[in-house]
Amino acid sequence: MFTIDEYKRIYSVPRIEIYIKACHGDENKAILLYEKNRIISSMLQSILIEFEILLRNKIDNHYIKKWGDDWLLKSAQVNGFLTKDEKNKKTAEKIIEQFNKYDLKNQYNHNKLLSDLPFSIWEYLFAYSQFRAGGSSLLKIFEKKKLPKMTTQNKVKKIINAFVRQRNNTSHGSQICLLKMNNGDFEISTIHLREILKDASDMLNWMNIPNVLTETYIEIEKLLDELDLYK
């Protein structure tokens, strides 16, 4: 393992100093914390990528039945359900922007557009105006018997938003195992990561989808337990 000075040289002094402060000056612990943060980020990223695929497939299957095979592109074109309310304009624009990147003769197909759009698109479809524009039926992607009572589209949107933000953080190498305090310092925290794992697992259950990454979940939980001992 590299020394703390080598970590500072490779990753930058300000970046590593955050971990040292979070470990109250213990440089050896800071190195271990940095490595665990990197490993957890990678594993969490795989979970969120898998979740996005499963969620968008559920949404796609639902809207294909309701709006037809090419629903995604048509929803953003003239008279599509995302074009009739100004509040939905940005989502429609993102869909068209992606569509315009394709060579229309060779590259576009519905499945490609579906997979090329950002994770946030599926969050936006649960925003009230877009949920209503789509027919107020998107909660039907969840099993009625498994979906907790009083669960609204807004609650689902908030959960997915947390996933989107967390995935952005992991993609940019953020200190996901640290929580920024009001004074600007960081402290070790695993609560928000445990919430992400629980919400992802719960939503898979609501969709009646088996958790194919159970071992990854268990491994992350073990790492989070170890991190709690660093506090």
C-alpha cells in the first residue's frame, strides 16, 4: 500500500486531507478509509446501474402497452404527451436532443434511445405534471400488494432522485462515505448509504424483481459496518 505522501502526490493534497481530518489526524486510518470509499463507490455504482436498467424496462413495458412501441420518441414530438404542458418541456427536449444525435437511417431504434437517455429521465416521469401527462398510471409498474399504502408518485420520485444524485457522486469520485458538516468539516457516515441500499432493495421488491446483486449488497453492508468502527 502507498504511503500517505504518495496518496497526496497521486490524488492531491486537498483530497487526501479531507480523509485525514475525518479520521482525526490518523493517516493510516485515512488511507484505509480512502480505499474503502473507492471500493464501496464501485460496488454501489454497479447496483445503481443495474437498478436503472430494471426500472426503465418496467416503465418501458408499461408505456408500450399504453402508448405503443415507439412511445418514448413520440411522447416528445408534436402532440406527444410530454409536449402539452410547459412543465414537461425540458424532459421532451432531452429526448429530442438525444434522438438528434443519431443517423436516422442507421442508428435510431426505440431500445437504443431508451438506453442512451440519462437516469434522471426516469425520475422526471414521476414528477406530478409528467406522471399525469402519461396517464397517471405509472405506479402500476409496482405490485399493488407489495407497494406500501399511501405511496405516491412524489415519494417514488424522491427515492429515484437520491439514486441519481448518488450515482453522480460515485461517478465523480466523491467522498460518499463522508458527510459534510455545517462547519465545512467531514465526518464518517454510513446512514445515507444504508438508506440507498434499503430503498433500492425495497423498490425491486415493489416491482416484483429478484435482487440479482444480493451478494454485492451483503458485501457493501460488511464494508459499512467496518467503516462505523472508524468513527
